[in-house]
Amino acid sequence: MEQEFTTKDLMALNELMTFENWMAVKMKACAGCVKDASVKKMFCEMANMHYENHNKLLCFLKNCEGGED
């Protein structure tokens, strides 16, 4: 089954992917600014979660882009 995206759908996905990437970068930057190991670890874990969310959205788009083989 082929999915069709509206411009509104694509704009929302773009906004969400931008947010996830931005948050990952910010969390990584925060991790670099703190000295407490537990806080640094927490920021790194949050950054990884946001990177993962971004990558999942990208994979979703790539899978839909090519259609079914």
C-alpha cells in the first residue's frame, strides 16, 4: 500500500526532525559543560535518545520514499 503525504504532513515531519536533531546537539553540548559524571551521563543518554528519534523518522521517510519492492 502506497502512502501519500500532504505538504502539511511533510512540514510537520521536517519540524519534528529539526527539533530532535537540535535537542540532541544541545544535550551533547550540555554534557560537555558539566563536571558531575552522573549529570554528564544523563545528558549523553538524552542526546542519544533524541538522535535515535531523529534517525527513526529519517528511516520512516526513506522506507516510504522507495515504496514496496
